[in-house]
Amino acid sequence: MCGTRGSTPAPGRDFVRYGGHTSCVAVIPPDAVAPELILDAGTGIRNATPLLAGEPFTGTIALTHLHWDHVHGLPFFSGGDRDDAAVSLLMPAPQDGSTAEAALERGMSPPHFPVTPRQLRGSWEFGGIEPGQVRLGRLTVLAREIPHKGGRTFGYRISDGTTSFAYLPDHDPTNLGPGPDGLGEYHDAALELADGADILMHDSFWYAEEFEPAQTLGHAAAEYAIGLAVVAGARQVMLLHHRPDRTDSELDKLGAGLRDSPVPVALAADGEVICR
């Protein structure tokens, strides 16, 4: 886990144990020694470079969407910004007829930023993908479109043929209706991604006690993720995309309140290593 915070980074002494970097997960397949797939490029992608042990990144970065907290780290990923790097960057295909590179360049170019995506060093390819399944090296990735405010958004399911995890860091299921408990619908895309997954990594920007469907800002409640895991048969829930103002002690308290959940629940932290 390279970045587990949502919306904005959260620096400071109250955010040390869970971390303050925004969305990024580095995936190292079995028998590999370095990440070959990176999910999202928030500021947490800076933490992926040390995992390369001095070598360049040669693999794929898959973005769930183009909100700032999922792309702002991209030009600071030094493992990918070097002459010997080879990066394939994938994102939900733009629906306005533009290319993936052009869509990314709207936020990463002067006057917003001094360099464009194409000016990153190394070999970079930019591609838009549609919902479906793709093979990326030793991994299979299933992409499904999920509701989230302000732009086309995908959730992903990653499998190495033996284990799998689902990654839905931004998800607004109430956009499709209140569902059985007012926290959102257990809709087909979410159910397919979470179906039997070893780990469901899911948006937990809100908790039920503070959840107001009209004010979700495109996010889900932690209790929704737990309910989704139960319905879909996922074995464990890992809550991420923590609100940027939630301190370590607040997250500890919220996590303690979920100990009696029907599936095991953990709160993701920057730097955490998950082995299955």
C-alpha cells in the first residue's frame, strides 16, 4: 500500500501511522521482485520507487479515474521518469473523443504543471480502456465502470490465477439507489469485482454514523463495503481512501467499532505489505 488517503494528502504528526499519501497500490506478482502493476498515481506513487531497488519501472500504471488525488504523484514517480523506464499508462477511455494522453494533459501541462505527460523520460504509452478483461504480464485485470461523482471511474479486480483482490477506492453506490440499508445499491459491477475476492479494498471516506446520501461527494460508507463483501462472498475487507482530516486516533476508534463485523476488516496504512 503506497497511498491510502483520499482527496488531499494529510501531513503532520496526527497522520503518521496510517499515512498521508493519496491513492496508490503497487502490485508485485508471485515470483517477481518488483512491482509490475501500479494502481493509481496519487502522491503515494513516490513510495513505489524504493520498491524497485534502483531499477527502472517497466510495467503498467492503471488509473481508476483522473481526479487529482489519483494522478498528482505521476510526475514525481522517479522510477518511471528515467531514460530506461518503459511504462504503459491505462485509464478509462475518454467519452468525448479525445485520447487518453490528451485527457491527462489537461491537468498536467502549463500553466498547471511545467511538463506534459509526453515529456516524462523513458518510453511511455497512454491508452484508454473500456470495461472488460485484459492480461497484463502475469496478472489478469478486470475493469468495470462504477458510479463516482465527476468523471468516468473504474473499479478493478486483479488476479494472478490463484488469489485476487478488488480495488474500488472511489465509489458512490447511492447514485444507483439507497440499497437495503440506505448506504447504496449492491449493483452488478461492484458485485462482479468483489465476487469471492480474497480482499476487497474499498472506499471508506464515510462511516454510517455520519453518512448523508445527498452529501457523499461521490464516496461510500465503510459499512457499505462490509455489506458488499458479505453479499459477494469476499473474504476480507480493507478500508482505504481515508478522509484527509481523520487522525490516527480517530481511525483507531472507527476500526475498533468494526471488530464484530461478519467478515474480517482492516484499515489500510501507507507502507503496509499484503501477502496472500
